[in-house]
Amino acid sequence: MHYLFEYGDILNSPYECFIFDTAIHSFPIRQHWHYYMEILFMLDGTALVSCKDKEYILHPGDMISLPPKELHAIYATSNERLRYYVLKFDLKRFHEDGGLSPQLKAVVQQALSDPNSSIHFSAPQMQKYPIQGYIRACSNEYEQRGYGYLTSMHAVITCLLLAMVRIWRSHGFVPSKIAPEPTFHSIDTITEYIDAHSNQALRVEDLALRCNMSYSFFAKKFKQLYGRSCKEYIEYVRVTKTEDLLLFTDYDLAYISQETGFSDCSHMIKTFRKYKNITPKQFRMQNTKTIY
């Protein structure tokens, strides 16, 4: 099935949202799959979407949620022009953090695999929720890419997912008890573990064992899947979290290096400069003038 795979750089671009217009873009969208989740919201025209061996008709105001790793395709039902929002995001970023989120990622994953929960949402089903407003906000954020746009998109997508879960629940879906974190992971889910434990010491050898793989095989498969080595992935996740602390707190660099899993402050500075071409101090000075 790999020849149908659509690559997505979900580490550097965890969120993407835009309007697809068949008068501009290549169409139809042939069968393919990818590791990120995709949501389509119909604006104009009528589309036929195939997914999970089923076909769905999308009218203006309808939405469909396409799960990760599921073959799907998009066609027109006539010669009319189609316009629809496309929202892509890495569902693994919505990991449980012990906060107010009701284990949202796990509940969404359950609903997407539940045969009684439809991935198709009609306009009448969604009328209680500002779904189109959520997606429009994501599209605007992605297009303008202003200060903190990724944080804003994450917050809006959280609201969107919560609305979807509420709609599923209103139609009889009952989430089962969330299982505790597994001792072993697959190569597809190990990034969830990395993201949740990036403030701790992480060795690639230990991560390979968690996937029940040899170090060499794990390293090869990881790079094939994510486009960079596991060590680089861990570094980039830590740099991304460093960015947030620099932007939204006044913690000193020594404290931030401890909180983000770097061995010391100098290591954090060196790694941050490697990925951002700027030191953490310079980054903070350039981006937080209006905060403090």
C-alpha cells in the first residue's frame, strides 16, 4: 500500500488549513492515505468521498473526518465547481496531559474506529456548534501565520474535536474506559511517548526496545517514516517546547533547559541555534517585547 502513501511533514507542519478549489487545484483526488488526520468541510458543490469501503455524499455545510492511515478518495458528482476547506493535523499532538482535556485524542480515536459513529457530519447535525467558524479561524491563522498561530490553531482544533465528540455522543457513542499507557509502542505511536516524555532523559536504544525492535532497524524505519533521525526528532520537540516557554513565560534559560529535557543550558542554546539560527535569548528579545 506504500505507493498510495502521501507524505506529510507533521513535525515541522503539524497543522495545515486551506480552501481547495477544483478550478485551481488538480482534481479528482485519487486514493491515498497518510499519517495525519484530515477534515473536509464543503462550501460549494457536491462531492463524493470514499473511505473505509463506504461512499459519502457531501453537500454544502457538510463535513467529513478522515482518520489517519485510511485509504480515501474525493470525486465530484457532476461537472460543477467544488470548494471545500481542508484541515490537516497530527492527532498525536493532542496527547493526555493530566489537565482539563477529557483524554480527547483517545476518545476521538475510539469514535473513528467505532462502526456506530459516522465520519460524516451533516449540516443539521452540526447546527448547534460553530464548526465552520472553527475551520475558518484555522484557515485564517494558517494563511496569515501571525505571532503564535500554531498555538491558536491547536486551541481551535481542540474545540472542533470536542464538538465532534459531543455530536457522536448525542448519537449513541459511549467512550470506553481509557486504558493506561502501554509499556510497548509501535513505530507509529512512539512519537506520542517522545512528546509526553521529552523533558526526561530519552535514549534511542530504549525507544527501540519499547517498539520491540533492534536499534538499527528502529533507526532506519524511524527516518523513513518521519524524515529525520530519532535523535533529531527529540531535539526538535524539545526546541519547540523551549520556544513556548520563551514566548509565554519569564523563566530563565537554566530553568527552561531543565524543563525541556536538555542536559544543561549550553546544550539547549547550541541545539536551539542549530534549528532556529538564533539563540534563545535573541529569540525572546525579538518576539516578546509586547508581553512583558
